[in-house]
Amino acid sequence: MNHRIFLLIIFFVVFFPGIGAGTNNGDFVQYFGTGFINWGSGVIQAKGVSGACIPPCEGSAANTEDEARRKAADNIFKTLECVKIDNRLVAGDLLLEDGDFANRVQDMITVADAVGRQTIDGGRTEITLQMSIHGGFAQFVLPEDIKPLKTVRPITAPVETEKNNGDAQHENQADVYTGLVIDARGLGVIPAMSPTVFDEDGEEVFGPAFISREYAVQHGVCCYLTDVDSALANERVDAKPLLVKAVRLHGAGTTDLVISNADAARLRSASDHLGFLRQCRVIIVAE
């Protein structure tokens, strides 16, 4: 790679946080100066580097590793502060307002997995930590509007009964979908823990009212990918997802989307659509 281009990429990643990029498997990755968030897999990663080892270095390996881990943990926390919760809030708002929440997040970071360790120039140690934005963190930050639901009806295709009823049967099966893929490329959407989707009349199509909190905490309200084909083949939306195109962002924000009234009607009329929405079988494709 041309040296100037490489330096330019580094400059933008460091000084213009929030730049998104795809991975080989199509995950949407949001980069910040302190780490990155993979919105496809729902993980956050950050590195920490210890100071140089000043000879004699005997017995200092543990100290440099501890220092690197502390710095990586600090970078995880700073990156978490940038996570958008919804169209109004970022996690940093909650961390600033609620000291108990901030302490609990620090506890979660303390037990984050070390997924990388290497010794670099000067005998310095580099540690990479990884933490999920699902589970405990999601439980804290997801809006209270996302309620626990006692039961979620399984998503099943209609059972074939009479072969001589081909036309009606074909029509019914055509309306059975197992998930929702929203193509939002080109709109500048920014990933969030709890986005909302509206129709052109401002009626909510997907959001807190449609979601089971258990599924949202465990798997995320949705995931973000960068490629439509990857999204359609993703196990999250199963075998037959409904593909719709977002027409614009909602309001003045950057996280919520608007789909056409026609697509909203297709979604609402689809058999079992409430089932797959409750189970958060939703993927947003973004750039």
C-alpha cells in the first residue's frame, strides 16, 4: 500500500471516530481512536500497550502485562462511551449520570477476554481485550420500553394440507417470512443498540414495542452488516427474510429509519411477522 494512503487512513481513524467499514464476512465495524465495535457480531475490542522494559527486565513481564491490560480496559471503557443507545442517547450519557452503572461496567471490563497478546518493540507488551455489547451491558442500557414477554410464538411455515388448493396455498406461503433485512446503504445511518423503524406516515414498524427483552439482551435488537447478500444468507434471519429498502433517515437523527408504506404493509400483512420481530430477527445493511 502506498505510504501516504496508509498514513491518511490512520489519520481518519484516529481523528474522525465512528468511521464504518466492512469485514470479510460483511460485518459492519465502527472504528474509534480507542478501539472498535463490530455491530455484526456484537463485540467491542481495544488494545493496550505497556511502557518499554528498562533493563534489567527480569521479573517485569507480569508488570508490563498488567499495565497493558489496564490500558486496554481503559480503552474499552472509552469506546463503550461512544456506543449509541438510540436516536437520543449514547452510553457515555448513562455512564456519566449513573455512577453505579459505571462501576458495574468497569466490573464487566475487568473480566473481559484477552484475545491477543504480543511483545513489540522495546520489550513492550500489547494486550487486546474483547467484550460483548450483549448480555449484561445490553441489560443495563436498553430502553425500559423493551419489555420481557412471557411467550413468543415459534416461527413455523404453514403445514401443507391439500395439494388441490395450489393457488391459495402458494399465496399464503409467499407471505411467510422468517426475518427482516433493511437495506439502508447510502443514507448515512449510524448503528445503535435500539434503533426504530417507521413507515412514511410516522407509524412505528419495528422498535421497542415489538421486541422481547430476553432476545434483545441475548442477541441484540438487530445486527448491522455491509452486504445484502451476506444479510440474506445470515442465520439470524433464517431461510426466507423479507428484504425492504429504507427510503430515508427518520427526523433529524442518524439511527432511525423510514421504509415505504408499501413495504410496511407487506411486513404487517406477513404471516408470523410479530414472531420474528419479537425474536429480533432483523438485519440492517449499512455502509
